[in-house]
Amino acid sequence: MASLVTRQDAPASDSTEIDFSTNAPRILAIVGSLTGIAALLVLLRCYVRLFVLRRFYIEDGIMVISMLCSAAVLGCFVGETRHGMGQYVAAITAQGDFGAIMKFLWGHAILLVLGISLVKISIGFFLLRFTTQKKYLKPFILGSLIFLALFTLACILTLILQCIPVRAAWDFSLQTKEGTKCYSASTYLKIGKFNSSINIITDFIYATLPVFMFHDIQVNRRTRASLMGILSLGYFACAAAIVKAVYQSQVFDEPEMYRDADYHIWNAVEFNVGIIAACFPTIKPLVKSIIGSTRSLTGYGSRTRKRTGDAYYGPNSHVLGSMHHSRVDPEEQKYRVQIHANHPSLSGSDGGSEENLATDRKPSPMNTRIVQTTEVTVLSEDSSESGPSSIGPRRTVEDRI
């Protein structure tokens, strides 16, 4: 802070010798693009939760609040660039905008700390729903959530009260008056480094947890790898936090810290990449639905299917459903019955058949026969959480995301 006061109070150079060019368009393009991508993914996440899965969890609401903080940070960038961010210090001083830019940066820092922490808290609540099979992880995740909440509160209070009176944080004229107290630049930097180290550690922990939680789930290898990969996108946020920490350690040694604003840009990168990584897993149901619709429109796989009556059979001879029933409302598919009999299936395989209750088929005379034993299993959507005796459609780990 002391160096900023000196620069502000220094006599302005001749305006004809000052370079008033600005990097503001570059700064806003980078931050605006990332914020836009993050906002799109949050909107898609909300669409999937509300209209596809019809379930809106606490972590979704927390992520929406975090996205609002990200939008507010973009607003701060807009205000900062209007008052000199992207310009040389001499140009900012000549225009007398140091007070205005510091006021924006004061709110900017608070929004960043709050938003980044909310992203991690949202991820923590998200992972908490998958601890039914790994109960030893539940106390650990709960403890990390409590720690993050307290740590965030402490950081926000530190930023708000960095100067007494608070206004002295951006009004340099108050810093020379008797009774005014502010953190020194070295103290402020040490607090920032501690905050960054905690962010890196928590990013790494939350990105690594899915490996322990889903490495032994009962799905094929490709599905397991894709699931763990998507849930481990937090490593990108961890990498961004490391890069930001490097710039942070050099910020007060940089004579033109506002010209390129690398430190502030990487703060925004860390924030928005965290939101993007946290939202990617939640839109998988929408991606699967789009892929399924595309395949049905392009007739993908039609050469490997044969038709018998009004139903289609694939290579494994399980009923795939008639073409005019390919677009059934997901709610109509909530309950399905698996029927296993000791007689051959229609196509001659031994695997039985799978019927959808939402599909109304008329029995064919060819299918009329005496069945000795029939096993009917009603699968529950929440059976994975409440036990094998639940009634309703079964959900896989992927579907629960």
C-alpha cells in the first residue's frame, strides 16, 4: 500500500509524455469469456436439475450464488478498466483514478474469496451424497466443509478490516492521519499467500476424492474412467491456483502491476475454471440425451438390428423398443420391470427380455405359451441409497450426478 500512496502523491509528469494506451479490451475479453462459459454451464446445470432430473440440491443453489459472485467480479473488472486498469501507473496517476480503482479492488477481493470458497463448498456437498458406500469419508468431507466456512468468514473479515477506518483501504489521504491503522504491504501479501495455499490444498483434495470414491464401482472400465475423469476436472482449478500464487508472490515487485493485470486475471481464471469443473459432471444427463437423440435421428446402429413384429432386437437379443416409442418421456420410464423366464426369448437367446411399462404392446399370438417360472423385479430410482428392497427405478452413480 505504501508504494501506491507514494505514486499517487508524486507530481504528475507532463501529459504529453505519458502513454495513455490501455490493455483493457484484452483484460475484459479474457475475463468476460471465462465468465460467459461458466454462466452457460451453470444455466445448463440448473436446466438438468429442474427439468430433466427434477431434483434441485443444496449444492446447486450454492453454485448459483457463486456464479452471481463471478458476474459481480466481472462488473468490478469493468469498473476498474474505466478507471485505469490496463494502463501505466503514470497514466492512472495523471487522471487521479487511484482512489476509484482501489475501491473497486477492495470489493473485488471480497467477492473472489467468497465465490471461490462457495465453489468448494458446493463440491463438498455434491461429494457428500456419494458417501453411502464410503462412510469413512463422510466425517472428513463434513469437517472440510466446516473448515471452509470458518476460513472464508475469517478471510472476508480480514479483507474488510484491513484498514481502520475501512475507508482508508482506498482513500490514501486517510492513511497519513493519526489513528488510522492498515496492514503493511508485506503483511497483506503474507495473508494472501496463506489464502492461496489453502485454496490449492482444498482444490487438490476435492479433485482427488472421486478417485477413492468411485474406483471400485460396479460399471465397465470405460464408464468408470470417464466418470472419474469428469469428476477430477478440479485439477485444472488447482493448476490455475498455482499459477495465480506465482503471480501473487511478485505482485508488489511489479512496477506496472495494473498494465497487464496478470495477477487479477489469474484470480478470475481460478474462480471461473472452478465453476466450470464443478458443473461439467452435472450436465452429463443432458449430453447423453442429446447423443441419444442424434443417434435416433441419424439411424445409428440400424444395420445391426433386426425387426420382429413391432419390436427391434440388437445383437444381445434384448428388446430395444419400437421406433415410435423411442422418444418416451423420462418420467414414464421411472418404473420398469425386468422379466426373467426359463423359456427362450423371442430371438432365441438365453438372456431374457426387458419391457418398459410405458410401452403399450399387444400380445402376439406367436408369443402365447405356458411359462413355468417368472421372476419380476421392480427397480427403484433411489434403490442405491435406500437398499436393495426399494421399489422404483434403479439409479446408477452416473444418473445420480
